[in-house]
Amino acid sequence: MRNFRTISVLSVLTAIFGAVAAATGIFYTSGGESYLYESIRGQEIEIYGRGLYQHMSSEVAVQGIAHDYVILFLGVPALLISTYLLKKGNLARILFHAGLLKFFFLTYLFYINMGMYNAMFLVYVLATSTSFFALALSLTNVDIQNIKRKFHSGHYRKIIGGFLILVSSAIGLLWLQIIVTPILDGSIIPPSVEHYTSLTVQGLDLSIFLPIAFVGGFLLIKDRNWGYLMSAVTLVFLCFLMTALVAKIIAMAITGVNVVPVIFVIPTFLVLSVICSFMFFRRMRPEQKGRTYSASSIQTGT
């Protein structure tokens, strides 16, 4: 496997930075109590008032802490184990590792752009950087011209591709409903902006991450090489992301927030993500013992 040492170092650093940031978010609880704050738009916001997320709204802060639990107790151990197993360099492990790195990259990209500035800002920057470059280097080990030959044929492509199109479309429509409704009624600014500058999560999802899932699913249905790569990485990513979303929903429910209907939708997406991931990786052809999977050159076409 090419660049294994560099990928390993970057992945371990990502795990360390993630562990530091998540542990601080969970265990640093000093500060005062929640209080009401009037935003520049005249909206009254409940501010969390304590810990690392003391300047964030209470609703978003508890979600951040829930996400930190998933990072610390699931994401970090999974990344370290995946890094250790990556040394054998087979395709399934490369794709799984890439999907897990994408989860870390998205997490800290969002933390940089949405989270109110705090003492962990540079740690977020480092985690975003190391996860991005580890992800990019991992994908250079995939021979995109021949990747679909590594999978058995079958109708599973349409099932998994359809799921990716469904989940990306459903989340996209949810975000558009939040954005478009205020535009139509003339208020322009959605209430969920609160005291933040913009809808960062919705913006990045609609512009980058949801299109990747949608196009990956479409290309998988069409039996294109890029569809296999994009779908594999996205499925692993969704397993961890949906786990984090379920944790956030539970945290919100504990604080008394109405979580219907997402309490039914997101866990369903999590279960389907796990099932589709298992189905997809089970359709991989066994690789010859003692051989690693690497490409001598990476092409842009399929």
C-alpha cells in the first residue's frame, strides 16, 4: 500500500486531536448557568452558559456534547483499529478507512465553521487537516478503473443506490424547507440561524456532501466505477454520522425538545445504512492472499 506510513501517522493524529477535542467538550463543565440572549436579529436565544460550548445555544450545545461522546467512545477507537488493520492494504479496509476519515473531516469542518470560537479551535483545525489529507492519500490507493471488477454483479446495486438517493434527497428537502419557507413568507432568516452567522450545516450539506451521496448512488445504479468508490465511502460515513445524529436526538429529548418525527426517521436511516454497508461489502470478491490493492496510476474517467 502506497503512503501507508504517512496515512497511518495522519490517521493517528486525527484520532488524538479528535479525542482531545471530544474529551474537552464532554468533561470541561465549568462556568455559569444558561441565560437568555437577544440576537442581532431580535430573536431571544437560550445560551448554554457553561463548559466548552458556553457561548452556543443550549439546543446546539447539547448536540455537540452528544456528538463528542460518539467521537470519543466510537469514532476514535474505530479509527485506531482501522489504521492498524490498514497495513494489509486490501480494498475493503481502504474504503472503510476512507469512510471513517470522512466522518472526522465533516465533523471538524463543521466545528470550525459553526461552533462559537473556543479554546479548541486550533485542535479543530488540525483534526480537519489531518483527516482530509489522510482521506485523500487513502483514496489514491484505489484503482478507479478496475474497482467494479472487485464486486460481484447483482441487483444489490439498485437497492443501495436507491437508498443513497433517498437519504440524500430526504435530508436535502428538509434543509430546503428550513431555508425556502422564510424566503417565501418574507422573513428571510430561518429561526434556526439563532445567533449564528449562517446555516453552515445546511450550506455544506446541500453544496457538497448530499450531492456526493446522490451522485454516488446514481452512478452505482448505472454500474459506473466512480459509483462503487463514492457509495462505499458514503455508506461507511453514514453509519457513523447517523449514530451521531441518534445520539443528538436522544440528548435533545432528554432536555425536553420535541424530537418527533426525527426520532423515527434517523434511527431507521442508521439501520438501513448498516444493512446496506454490510450488503455492499459482502458483494466484494475475495482478494488473493498475500496481495495488496494499489493502483499504479489514478485515472479520472470510468
